[in-house]
Amino acid sequence: MTKKSKFIITTVWILFSRSYDAYCTNQLTPDLSKESNPLVSVLGMTWTPLLITIGLLTIYLIYAYYISVFKPKDLLPKEQGYTFSEFISFTYLGRKEKWTSLIYKFPKDINRFNQWMGHNLTQCLSFAGLVSTIMWLLINHTDFYKNIHSVALIYSILICGCLAIIYNWNRTMYKVYLGNTNDHYN
């Protein structure tokens, strides 16, 4: 599959799945009283600010994905000897730190941030679209699922899935890094 095809398919999927989620949410809870999205349940957003926020974030993500696909930047360290933990922080921050720094620090280079988000958050949003689409299909077309559906179940699936996606991307990139540094120094 070409880069262009992959980009188009992924972008269409993200736009479709986000739209389908909003449509189904509106059908179930037009006043958002049953919505569990923290933008609504914690921050108290109504439809207009919610859709604007999600729309802007989706547009940014598609832009970051475009950059990562068509204008890629090497996020790997040039020096050898990085541990996996140091490597994870380097791909995101551009410097050697503990992996936990990903939780509370941002890269100083916006291009690095865009590349990292384009690689990782695109996959996470695609996964979230899959989860929400399956969830809505089960809610709308089965009886058994309604008995097991819960916010905790959906958010557990989303968090675990996104952590696995980010871990796997870093593991794959670490293997590339190890191959590159071994080839360079042999």
C-alpha cells in the first residue's frame, strides 16, 4: 500500500468513526446528560464547544499524521548505548531522560512533537474509532451488551490499547535503532 493510500484510508476512517460516534451520542443523549467524555462529564462542555474542541484536535492530528507520513523526521538517537527506557524518552523529547518524563514534559522542538503525535496518536485515534464503532453497534443492535457496557470497561480498553500501541511503536523503533547503531559501529 502506498503512503498516499494509507494516509487517505486512515484519515477517512478517523473522520467517519468520529462522526459516527458524535451521531450515535446525539441519538442516545441529545442533552449530553449520559455522556462520559471528560470534556462533558468533568469540564461541563455542551455540544458546540465539544464539537469545536474535538474537530480542532482531529484536524491537528490529521496534520501531524500528514507530516509524519510525507515529511518524516528521524526521531532516533545517533549515539549508541541507549536503554529502552532512555530511548522512549528520546523519541518524544529529543533527549535522554526517564520514560516517566513523557507524562509531564513536552518536546522543545514542535517538529518532533508533530512527528511523534503523527505516528502514535493517529494509531490511538484509529483504535478509539474502532472501539467506539463496535461499542455503538453493540449498544444499538444487541441486548446482551447493554448489561455489560460501562464507562470503566470502555476507558480500560482505550487506555490499555493506546498504551500497547505506543509501547509497540517504541519497541519497533528501538529494534531499528539497535540495527542502525550496530551497522554503524561494525
